[in-house]
Amino acid sequence: MGVVRTGIKRRFRLLNEALRPPRQLTPPETSPMKASRPRPPKRTHVVDYSIPILSRQVDSPVFVIASVRSGSTLLRMLLNSHSRIRAPHELHLRTIGVQLTPDFSERSMQELGMDKVELEHVLWDRILRLELERSGKEIIVDKTPGNVFVWERLHYAWPKAKFLFLLRHPEGVVSSLENRKGNTSTREALEANALKYFKPLDEARRTLDGLTLRYEELTAEPERVTREVCDYLGVVWEPEMLDYSKHDQGRFVPNLGDRSDTIKSGRIQPARTFDDTAALSPELATYAKAWGYT
């Protein structure tokens, strides 16, 4: 009887499944496992610094403050070709965070003199230190374009940090965005995207001590410009820097730097120049003038 009863139950279960309406399948693009997380907003972050900073393992990191499509990948490869400088792919430190549970880890860390912000700084500092240890080099450079949105925080976290401000003609930035493979954005949208970077970049350049570089000059006179960078960083210039294709630069990975044929060629190629600024929108013209392109 037990076997018969089990068989009847199984038949009823199969019958119910057959008569049940079909389930609504989740489309692949909206699947929770595959859905991409929204990117952090492109704006300068306001952070509450209520905890004094701790000692750092990397005392004086170097941060490139630049917009997207401004030649920062070329700069980082030239610097990474130096025997004492490690310039890896974009690190995106601002998107690496920690989460503290109220009444438990939050209170525990407060007793140790740390909060969420300072813990993130400790984590970022450790990442930089690990990269130096693995490379065997002494100076680390992070060229993530998103640095423009956290330049105040980087300066606070590392009071002895050094900054390289990399400029490019505003039209050069927008044109490069237009020429990206698969671009479908309007000119208006591309300008708005570029301007989100230009404003904090200009504020950082006017506020912080650092070295200002121009992409156009970097490509036209790479030896002179890289010598200036080496002087600023306190290292002796090495001619091998200019032949970056002979050095291990890592893989070309999406969202971690330029992957165009130009950068993959291994050769420093002249940047496009733009003499006529009259055709620029008023917003772009403002920065072209401020940066000495007029």
C-alpha cells in the first residue's frame, strides 16, 4: 500500500505541474546575477573627516588627475617603463569601500580610532603597498580618471601625495569620445560627460601643488616632458621609458584604461591639434582658455 500511495502522490504532483501556468523567466539582461551595478555618480564626493588619519605604508603615492580620453594610459605606460616607478592599470580606489555593522563593527572600529572613511583609506593604502611589493619598485602612480572626483579625499588621506595634472584640448577629449568604437551618444551628451571631469580637474589644479602636463606636448616632446616628470618625482630619467612596448604593461582590459590600436601600437603617436576654438561651445571654450589653448 505504501508503494501505491507514493505512486499516486507522484502522479498528482506531475499533473499539477503540467497544469500550472508557465513561469515568467527572467530575461538574461535583468538577471540579478548578471545585472551590472550602477556606476558611481560623476561628481565630487563630500566626505566627513571626523577621525584623524593613521600612518600610511605608502607615504607619498602619485595620482594623475585627468579627464577621460586625455592620454593618461600613454603617460602611465611611459612611467611604468621606469625601473623605479610602478604605474599599473586604473585602480578605481574610490569605488572600493567597506561596510560596518551598526552597534558591532562600527562601535568596535570607533574604539580603535577608525571609522568607515579611514578604514577605506587603510585598505586603499594597503593595495598600493601590495602593488609596490609585487613590482619591486619604489614609487606608485594611479591614473584612474575618477581621481578627479575624489582629489580632496586623496589629498587628505595622503598629505604627502604628489599630483600630475594631465590636460588635453577640450575638443580633443570630446573628439576622442566621439571616435570610440561603438559610440552612440550625441555630441551634446559627450560634451556634458567631458565637462563633468573638467570642472573638478580645474579645481584640483588651482588648489593643489603639482606638475601640469599637456597631452599634446607629451606626444610631441616625450623626452622633455618625461624628464620633467622624473625631476618632479625625484628619480633619474631613463631613455628606456620612451620605448614602452618593450616592458610588461599588463593586459588591455575594459574599463581599466585605453585599449585603442594607437596605444597598442607601442609607439608614441602625435596628438591631434585644434587651432580653431571659435567653434567650441561656450563651456568648452572656457576651459580651453583657462588651460592655455587659445
